[in-house]
Amino acid sequence: MNKNRRVLNRILTIFFIVVQIVWVGLPILMAVLWSLVDPDHPWSFPNVFPEYLSWAQWKYVFNYTNILRALKTSYLLAPCAVLLSLLLSLPTAYVLGRKNVKGKKFFQTLVLLPIIMPGMVVALFLSRVFAAFHLTQSFFGLVLAHTLMGIPYMIRVLTASFEAIPQDIIDAAENLGANTWIKIKDILLPMVRPGLLSGIVFVFTASIEEFNLTFIIGTPTFETIPTILYSFLGYNFIRTNASVVALIMMIPNIIMLFVVERLLKSDYLSASLGKL
Amino acid sequence: MERKKASAVDYLLLLPGIGFIVIFIGSSIYITVAQSFGLLSITGKSQFTFRFWEEVFHDKESLDSILFSLKIGLLSSVATLLCAFPMALFLRKSGPGKGLLSTIIKIPQFIPALVAAFLIINLISYHGIVNEVLMALHIIDKPLRMLNDKFGWGVVLIQVWKNIPFVLLILQGSLASIRDDTVDAAKNLGAGAFSILMRIYIPLAMPGILISMILMFIKAFGDFSITSVAGPAYPPSIALRMRNTATLFQEWDKAAVLGVVIIVITLLITWLYSRLADFVTGDEK
């Protein structure tokens, strides 16, 4: 009986892995193939695979589109947004996680507003506010916008991490004469480090993906990878160019997935979003 | 656990994070609401009026967009849940190969929504691989129109593909909190697999199920980019119509009305969720 169950479990695991490889892998494989199609030998019906593969599309995209500039903007914006959201979140999360604040539940829900509020509505009408302060079409404006979209994750994850520190440890340190700085440096920060790292990952990926606000506030002065991809998917749909941009946009994220797999335990996300 | 009582300094420390969010989200909500009633107008004279509300609600096209977005939101959240829940149950117990499985499942979480849209578009386009395979197997005679289809199945498929990992992570979290004792006790008392599912797993995971469905619904309902590349020519999603009304036709006041409609529906659903969640977890006061 027990052995049968184990065998069944094995078979199911293999079955699900195969299904998932097709479900996730096939779309990615198709994009890879499309990006390698040789422009002189178009891939069309009824060929299942392209006849000739070449790097020509990649060269074209890098030489004749704004992709390099978009890459630079995207990867400059993300660390800025991470840093700003980190600075803004730490004090707030500390208080929410460790102190008896009145209306704590209310604040916890309030924090989620940027991800609950429909992105396009915020983008469109926040752009009116930004316009009034000359923040549209500016890099600083984009940093503020990306911080806004990432900060809910950061506050939520950090709050959960601060909450998890046992009070005994802090009391013990106080008894042994630790001052505020020592408490922050040697106890609080090391103990919230896993949460801190997963917060950083969340905000970073949220920033790389951010489309609505960047599209309304930043274009045409600033193009990020998502807005450039959108332009290839729009009126002039160029599948091969779009494949290249899509892959460029994906590669760092997938590497990050494997690097942070350890960190992205389900409890972080559910701790941060499990309850409104 | 003993928590220290908050002092005035603590409330000040709340400000950086909370203040930042309140200033930006608050001001954008304020402008949306004000403009929908004709105030703060940028194109004409500012004057309080219900005119734009009447115009939008007498306009069949706007209503079509609202219904379309509601439909996409509902279908996407239900479909994603149906795909993710069995997976979450299966992954509850660790076993050989399951680490690899959960890594593969999580990949779409790291693929940006627009890229996901493009990847799926490739598969379901007129001469895409799905149509080719179905034709080769003689299941269909001529290619199906799955991209930009009238109903919006293409959009739903993209939403499901992209969001399964997100929903799965939340579900795994709430399933992990169910103690094995509870399940074992039910087994000892003779409960079958189906009644364990219906009476233990689903009810105890209900808070997670609800929150993941709500977050999914909100995403799909307010979506702009996916519908604009994979959705039908008519009707546009409500967010797409709002943006076009504002930036193409420069009718910011009417766009603001649509904005308020999106916000109100979103908040209404979120409120409904929190009532439901209180109800199922027995927090009712």
C-alpha cells in the first residue's frame, strides 16, 4: 500500500514535471527560435523549425533600435527604486512590526494601496500631479514612480521579518548594555536580512517590469525595456525584433530566479500578502 | 509576545513609508474624482457637474468595456485558481523531484507580463504551433482564431500562464499552515480523499484562496497592456478605453469617470473580500 503510494507519487511528479516543461518551456523555446530566424530565409508555414538560424536579428536590434539605451535606463532605475524604497520602508516597517501602533491593521492595508489600485488609473492621473511639479519626462519622476510600485512589497516583507524577532533577544542585549546603534547593527539588521533580501528582489523585479507609469510618465523621453517591447508589439508588430527584446528582458530575471530560489520561500510572499 | 507601546517618535517613524504612499496615491485619487465632476479641468472651465457621468453611462461602448473587463477578471481568477490549487496540494508534501518541479513552475513569476503576453501570442497566433499541432492531429480543419478573438480567451490564457506561480505561492503558504494531525485525524475517522479535500484543505486554505483570487481579479480587471496586445478589437478593456479617452481624444473628464468606476469596483471587491475573509476565519465581531 505504502509502496504503491510512493510509486504513484513518483509517476505524478514526473508527469507534472513534463507538463510544466512543455507549459513553461515551449513558449520560451518558440521565442528563442523566432529570435534566431535568418532574415533571408523566412520561417513560415509549414516548416516546424526554421531552416537557417543566425544572429542577424540580434545584431539588428542592438544596432538599429534604442534597446541599449532602454537597458541602461531600466537597470539604472531599478537600483535607485530599491534604495529609495528601502530607506523609506525600514523605519515604517520597524514600527509596524515591533510597536503597538493604533490602527496597525489599517496601516497594513493602506500600504498595499499602490498594488491594489488599478495601475493605469494611478498612472494617468498621477501624471497630472507630476506634470504640476515638472516631474513628468524626468528620471527622478520615474524613480519616484517605480518606488511607489515597489514599496508595498518592501514594507510588508520587512514588517513580517521585524515581527518575527523574539523580544527576549532584544531585552537580553539591553540588559548587557547595548545602545540603540548596537541593537540596530548587531541584532535588528542581521535578523531581518532574509526578508530584506527578498524585499530587494521583489522591488527590483517590480521595477524592471513596471509598464503603466513608465509608459505615461516617461515616454517618449525615457524608454525602458517594457515600453520598447510594447512598441514592437503594437501597431507595427515585428515578431523577430520582439523576440529578441523579450529574451533580453527575461534573461536576467531567470538567472535571478535561480540565485534567489532559496530566498523566495513561499512564506515571504504569503507573510507579506497573505492578509489584507 | 510583549510589544512596546508606541511613542510619538514611533508615529513619526511611520511617516516615510506611509506618507510617501498617501501623498502619491491620495493625490491621484483626488484628481481622478475631482475631474470626473468637472473640477480641476485642464481643457475647459472648471465647474461642478454630473454631465460626464451621464455621458459615460449613456454610452453603450463604455458599458461594454466595463462588462468585458469584469468578465476577464472573473474568468482569469477562477481559471488560475483551478490550475494552481491541485499543484499546491501536490507540493504540500516534499518528495524527490518536487524541488525541481516547483522551480520550473515559478519561472513565469519572473517573466514580465508583457513578455508573457508575447510568448503566448507566438503560440496561439493563426499559424502558431498550437494551431499547427491541432491541425496535424486532424482535430480541427482550419486554424482557430485564439489571438485577438472576440471573447477574449487569449487574454485569459495569458493571465493564467503568467499568474499561476503567484497564486501558487500564496496557496502554498496557507496550505502549509494546516497541521498534519488534522488530516491524520480525519483519515483515522474514515474520511476519504474527497471529503478531506472538501472539509479540510479547502475550508482551512480559504483565506489564501480568497486573497489570491482577489489580487488576480484586480490585476486582470484593471489590465491595460495585455488586453491592448492580445485582446479583441472591440470592446477595449476599461483601462485601455480610459487611457485612449484621455490621451487620444483629450477628454480627461470622461476618462476620470472611467477611472473612478475602476477604483470603486476594485475597492468594492477588496472590501467584499475582507468581509468574506473575516467570515470564514471566524473573526466576525
